[in-house]
Amino acid sequence: MKKFLNLSITGAIAASLLMGCSNKAEVTASSPATQTPTSTVTPNMSPTSNPTPTPTQNEKGEAMMKLESELKQDQSIKFITWSPDKIQVLYFKMKNAETGVAYLQKVGADAQQIVDIPKPAGFKWNNQGTAFYALESFATGKLGYDKVSATIYKVSDLKQQVAGIRAYPDLLWDESGKNVIFSTFETDKNKKVTAWSSIKVKNIETNSDYKELKNSGSASVYFKLDRVENGGLYYKKINRDDNTSTEEKIPIN
């Protein structure tokens, strides 16, 4: 009997211990207080850390069209000329019937005044949008061929790079955006009549002397520039006497 009681007591104690261990294990597995917290890294969303949103193409296009509309509504503004990337525009704001003030304006920014030009005749950007020339009309030839004076500016500082290029108005930029090509006229010693026409090039980076590419050698022949393509200049050679023309090509460099 004593042996039986000892066994019963021993079994009860063992069962109690097993139940206690089981309950403890359940608490350990289910209690949030005993779990190791997971470290989660979240991005800093404070306003000062966010970059400025980049405008979408649609937003840029809308801003460009809005500026163009505003410029066109001003009757005193002439020769609106956009850069190749459409983010900056040149124009003349006429002070009176003869003189215009040249401006450069970037989309979303204030206009920058460049220079006053009498009898303005337009602008022409290079393909890179880094430089342009402004044209002033100064004479009309005996045969009705307008002549202009071109002044070249860089966008970076809006300072004159080259001034006083006297030419016909069909000036061209080369593909590098560093050379201006133009057809001009030469006069005799007395400077009374046009003696011959020539095609010249001017490098705005080196500001070197004008380089002559072609000379007509005759007062009866002049050149009309067409385009620059694959390093070559295409132009028309026109004979005033019989009004005939031929297309020719010469290398620029």
C-alpha cells in the first residue's frame, strides 16, 4: 500500500510538471512580449529630403504653348524663334516702327534683354541651341536682293562673339554649331558696284579670320545657300544674265 501511494504521488508530480512545461511553451510561442521585434527601414519622407519633381514632356509642352500664346498676343513682338529643344525662345519687341529689342526667354523664367537692333530681320539658332545670330536689315540690292548684318551670340553669357557679318540673309550653321557659312558680296576699289560674290565661313570658337570657300569671279554670278549635310555645303550658282542656276556642293572644312 505504501509503495502504491508513493508511485501515485510520483506520477502526479510528473504529470503536473509536464503540464507546467506545456503551458509555458504555449505562452512563449504566442505571447508578443517575448518575440524579438523585426527591424523595418522606412524611407525618410520629410519634405526637405524630396527632390524637385521633374516636369513631364506634357507639362513642358503646355508651358511652351502658354508662353508662345502670350508672345503672339503682344502685337509689338516679332520674329518669335524657338530653340531646337523648345525650352527657350528668341524674339524682338519693337520699340517703334524701326527699332526692336532682342530678348531671350526660357520657359518658366523671366526674359533676358540682349540688345537694341535697328530694322531687325530675325534670328537663327545653331542645332545645339548654344548660339544664335540676330539679323539686321541694312540694304536692298539693285536687283532686289536684301542684305543683312549678322551678330552672333552665345547663350551662356549673351555676349557678342562675332559682329558685323555683311551677307545675304541665307546664312547657315554647320553641323557642329561652331561655324557660320554665308554668301556675301565684294565690291570694286571705288565701292560703287558689286563686283563678285563669294561664300565664306566664320568659326565662332576661335574667332579666326573669314575663310573663303568659293568665289564667283564675276558680277553676273551669285550664290544662294541651301543646306549643310554630311560635312558639305549645298548651294545654287545663279547667273543673273540668263537667269539659270545649277546646284553644287563643296566641303566646309
